Amino acid sequence: MNDNQNKQQNQLQIELPADVAQGQYANLAIISHSSSDFILDFVRVLPGLPKAQVKSRVVLAPEHAKRLVAALQENIVRYEREFGPIRIPNQEPRTIAPFPVGKGEA
């Protein structure tokens, strides 16, 4: 078997169904973890509404969570190189909600 055939056999084909391709808008992420998993809840918070809804939950192994952080950092660097710095006005380092929210539960 030559190198081209090996590469073709080792390629992963990823399907993106139409209903998933549209994505979900979220403006808050709640991250929790146990010894074996990281749980990322993506929430849509709307101003003036007392209740927010988790739109998507992703469960990752710790190793994959660390890879995700590295991949996000690499892509932020690329983005800022092309479009300029991402500015987050008046935001404390650990606050990620765009407006005040209470403690979330999922």
C-alpha cells in the first residue's frame, strides 16, 4: 500500500446534518467538571427575562477539554492577526456573561 492509500484510509469523514449546521446562539457558558469529565453548558440569556435556557451541552474528557482550550487559543490568535484585537469592554477576567445573571442550574 502506498502513502496516498494510507492517508485516504486514515481520513475521518465528518457529517454535518442541516439541522445542526445552523447552530445555536449562546451568550453564556457554564463550565463544571468532575474527575473524569468537563461539562460545557451553552446558555442563551435574554435581557429582562428571569429565566435562561441551556441550548447545548457538551461533555468532554479532560484531555479533550485541554485540546479544546489550545485550539480556541490558536484560532483567537489567527482571528486577531486578521481582524485586530477582540475587545471585551468593562469585563472582569472571570465574568463571561454579557449582563448580570444569577447562579445557573442545569
